Amino acid sequence: MNISIILAAGEGTRMKSSVPKVLHKVCGKPILSYIIDASRNANIDKNYVVVGHGSDEVMEELAEDDVFFRIQPIGEGCPYGTGYAVMQAMDDIEDDCNVVILCGDTPLITDSTIKELLNYHQKNGYDGTVLTAVLDDPSGYGRIIRDEDDNLLEIIEDRDATEEEKAIKEINSGIYCINGKLLKDALGKIDNKNIQGEYYITDVIKILREGGRRIGACIIGDSREIHGVNSRVQLAFCEKIMKDRINQTHMLEGVTIIDPENTYIENGVSIGRDSIIYPGVVISGNSTIGRDCIIGENTRIENCTIEDRVEIYSSTIEESIIGERCTIGPYAHIRPDSRLGRDIRIGNFVEIKNSVLGDGTKAAHLAYIGDADVGKNVNIGCGVIFVNYDGETKARTTVEDNAFIGSNSNLIAPVIVRKRGYVAAGSTITDEVEEGCLSIARARQVNKYGWVDERQRRDGK
């Protein structure tokens, strides 16, 4: 049996934030979620997360059936340290299990690395294994000292290392795999008699080694995976790496991303093959993009379903569904709870909110469609306003199939335009337009001849 203990109790003071460090997001997903997912995908049977600062927020945000939280006491008089954090899950450790200890602030760690650590530990029959990395600049990290058989002999902290030891580039990542019974025994022996007054998990490794146990050191392939987040600068570093990973995954699955460096796609977004993503695009949340779509430059899509062969140019779409073969933009805004059918044309500076539009409908430019049910093959002219708010309540407008709404018209909700109803340009509609009718709701034009000359004489001009 394999279990993980994920250490996520740190305060993260260098983040300078009221948000718990592990809840800060990388490509739209909390830092801690990445570690939990990597552990889960590495076939870990149970995942225990040790929380401390902001524990209520963390547990509320990340509560799932296969995640078990253990609370580390914090405050004056409470012990600290990685060893003390692991102790909070000691009752959950079975004698014959492998315990993988993970850091809750390393979002770049992958399931393949955790699997490799487990395999290395088991294949070589180690009692404990440390995941290590080789860095060009190992300053600040504990150095890995190996014996003549290449097993781990000792971890020397940077502040205690000699000049010769400081030249070693292999470092301790802070990630371990340890036999359950041996881990519990060693945790009972460690103390906090050090400068910081903390319990260190590295002391467990020392105790096991001094007790004659074999300790392995498994070198990670990509050292960036152990990059921890303790500041906004480090958060941005992880964001860039994760963004590159996500974009590369989509491209390998058949999506064209014109400029990956300037395209932001969050974790969890799905994009169909042969879609093309142009620079400046932001796709976030649980968005799904279909096949053969074109997402034009500077478009933002948030929590949307975009079906196949849709073209969107320089527009914003939020929490809505866009049907097949629609064309949107440039500079359109589709606000939440909108549903567009197939073959719809939404043009420049059109705003749609909480509305349903039927197949083949067009709103080519400069219109507001709010709280409306619009049928199929409706033409909505330039400057049309669906007037849905009277200052206190919002009401819906219904426009049935094959209707025509002339330019610069106002539809005052609640109101209905029946099938094949025509609204003349410049009309303000307050009553039902019956099927097949032309409705003209504007004052008759009056020309007052000589009015300008008379006004100028009156004003002495």
C-alpha cells in the first residue's frame, strides 16, 4: 500500500497575502491541487494533507472524497518543522506501507516523477529514498553525500557544509519515500534541539542511516519540478512553466497555437483538433473548444462551451454556450447564461446577456440583447436595444422565428414580436407585434420651413 503525506501547513509570509499560500493559483488551479492530482495519478492509495495556517479555507476549497486532512496546531508554544508536520498523520501510517512525503507548494511535480521515486525505492529494496536534483547553483539547499556504493550517506545543510561539500551540485528536494514502520519509529526519536527549535524530517533520514538502514537517492529528471512557491516571483516562474506545459500538450494533440508565449490556456481546458489559437487569447475555467475553431487574437473565453467550426475574433465570452459554425466579433461581448444556436452571426460591438438565440439569427453590429428569447433566422439591426430593466425588475423579451427588427429600435420588455413580425427602423415597441405584421412606433416627421432663419433673427445672429 502506498500513501502520501502532503505538507501544506506553512504560513507563506513572503507571499504577503491574506490567501493561504497553497490556494494561490497557477494557470487557474490552486497550487495544492497540482500536488494532490500528481499523487492521485501516481496510484497512491490514500492522500493525507497536513494543513495549518488557513486550514478552514484550504479544506473547504479542496475537499474531496479521497483526500484526508490532518491539522497541525499553530500558534505560541506549538512546535514547528517538517518532522512535526508529518507526525500529524502518524496514526494513519501502516507498518507495511510506503509513505511518500510531498511538499504542498511545488505545483510542478508530476505523477511520473512520483511513480519513478516509488519504483526506484521498491526495486532497489531501500528502507528510505530521497528525491534529489542536480542544480547549477545549489546554494541554500542541503547537499547529498553518497557512499562508495552510491547510497545516501548524509544530507549536509548548506550552512553546515564545508567548501568542498558546497561544491556538490546534488541537493535534497524535500520529497521522500520511507517504509511506514521505520518512519514511525524514527519520528518517535527526533527532537527539536537545534537553533530553530523545530523537528526536521531530515533527522529521520539521519536516524535510519545511523541505524544501518539503506537509504537511496533518486535524481529527478527535470529539476524545475521541485521549484517551490514562497513569493510572487516564484509563483510567476511556476505559472510560465505550467503555461508552456499546457500549451505544448494541446499542440501535441493537434491544436495550432500561433504564438505559445503569448497564449494563456488554463489547466482543465479542452480544445478539439485542427482548431487555431491566435496570440493574446485567454481561455480559462472549465472551457471546452470544439474542432476546427478559429479563436482570434485578444479573445477571452471563460467557462464556456464552444462547439465545432466556430470563429471568434477579439471578443469576450463568459459562461455561455456557442453552437456550431457561429461567427462572433470583433469586439462582441457574450455575457453569462447566454446560449447561441448554430450558424449565428454576432458582429462588432454586440452585447448579449442571459439570452437564447436560435439558429441562423444575425446581429451584425451595435446591439444589446438582454434577457431575451430569440427564435431562428431573426435579423436584429444596428442600434437595436432590448430594454430589459425598469429600475427595479428585469423582464424578458420574446422574438419569434423569421422576425425582422429594424435599426435603432427599442423593444420594451416584457414584449413579444411574433413570427415574421417586422419592426420598422427607429420604433419603440411596447405592445405585441402580431404574426406577419409591420409595426411602426415613431412620431410622424414634421418639417417646419423657415424655422432656422426665424431662430437666428430672434437670437440676433
